[in-house]
Amino acid sequence: MPELPEVETIVQDLARSGMLGRRIRRSRVFWPRTIEGETVRSFNRRLAGRRIESITRRGKYIVIGLSGGLSLLVHLRMTGGFSVSGSPQTGRAPHEHVVLDIDGGLRVRYRDTRKFGRWRLTDRPDLALQHLGPEPLDRRFTLGMFRAALRRRRAMLKPLLLNQSFLAGLGNIYVDEALWKAELHPRRASDSLTPDEEQGLYRAIRGVLRKGIRCLGTSLGRGRPNFLRPTGARGSHQEKLNVFRRTGKPCPRCGCAIERIIVGQRSTHVCPACQKPSGSGMAARKGQEAQKR
């Protein structure tokens, strides 16, 4: 967390905040390890006076295009987040590690409770992000490409889908939701899927990500959740989860109790009836329907 839908929501909110086209007057860094690849002094010097020309996303990275050919890459990791205000507040908020003062009185604050997030200035964002796999919502990412990628690997589905070099942007929440939607067990081997199962997983991944974006992300936890939009609002996707963190609750599809297991050292949520290790869910039903016809 945050995953692709949360990062996309942040990007859209930042783009609407009034930052675009304005210059960064100064930056202040309160946790030096937030900055990668250079000293805080160098970072502040290189950032000052740059105009913000674009705000986009690549996988889980926020990519801020700056004047002079520089890009600012921000990876939020576990707990990173932004807020934007038009009236500068006095003092430093808890867990606030970077502050950008922008022309027009805007102040952008970056908070990170666990301090895992990283910022990096680069003039070659393509090289810095070349380790990332394809974007799952890109029109150029076809079913044929996905099929070929699955068949080249022999790995358990969940760890493979979490691998950012295989597919960019997926994390624990949306992998669990996609595998449930596709009726596939997270320990299934990637090269064991039938053509129908490959198509089902492809559609499920794209479907759950689009749903997460429409819901403006997933805000888990009571009180201050682990994801808030820059506006301070929560997402609503947590109200529409089918399996993630629903241990013991009925599966929305069959009513069987959701189970929590460990796959690849990651907490994983499955329906034991819909997501059988043998792969009997969707494929079996389609076979039964064909026999009836």
C-alpha cells in the first residue's frame, strides 16, 4: 500500500490541486533518507525554481516532470502520502518529512509514518524505471502479451503478480481480489492455466484495478487509515472488497467462509470453495455447462 489505484488517485488529485505550471520556490527535507542518490543540500538546490510540467504515474511511482529536463520520482512504499494546502500552516506536522513551497501560496506536504518512501531526482526516468513490467491498464497490454508472459514462467500466481518486473502496480489487495474474481488459487503455477483461465485472470486484473480507481482507492484502518487522498478524503474501495481482510466472512459468490493463508510469505485471502488448488472453479463450471448443452 498504496497500490496502482491509490497512486493513480493521488496523481489525479495533485494534478487538480493547482500545482501544474507553477514553480517550486523551495523544498525542505526533515528526514534525509527520504532522498535517494544525492545529499539533501544538492536535492534542494536542484529543485529550487523548477516549474512543474506534468504529474503522471508509472507502476507505483509518481512521476513529476520538471522544467530543464528533470523528473522527480516518488515511491510511497507502505505509508507515504501527500497533502496540499493554499494557506501555509505553521509548524511541522507529525511524520512530515518533505515540504514544497510553490508559487501562488501552495504548500505540498509529504508524510510517511514508517519512513520507507523515497524521492529521487533524475534526468533519465526511463532508465530509473526500466525494471518495471508493463502497465496492466495500458491499451498496448494485450491478452496475447499476458498469455505469453504467463507461459514463460513457472511460478506461483500470487508471488508472480506481485513481482513489479512482471506487471507494474499490483500489490496484496488487488492481487487477492483479482485471483478471487478469476477463481484461481494463489498457489497455482502460472504455466498451468487453461486459455479460459488466462483470459479470466487478464480481465479480472484490469477489472479490479479500474474498480479501485473508480472508488478512489482503498483506505484501510479506523481513525487515520493507511491511505488518504491529498484532499484528506478517504477512498471507498474498502467497502467493496470481496476477500481481502475478510477472514471468516462469507464469500460473496458461494457463501463459504473466507480463509487467510500465507503464500510467498505474504498474508493471502481466499475462498476455499471457489479457488481450489486443482483449478476446478471457473473451468469446471464451464465444462459442466458445455456437457449440459
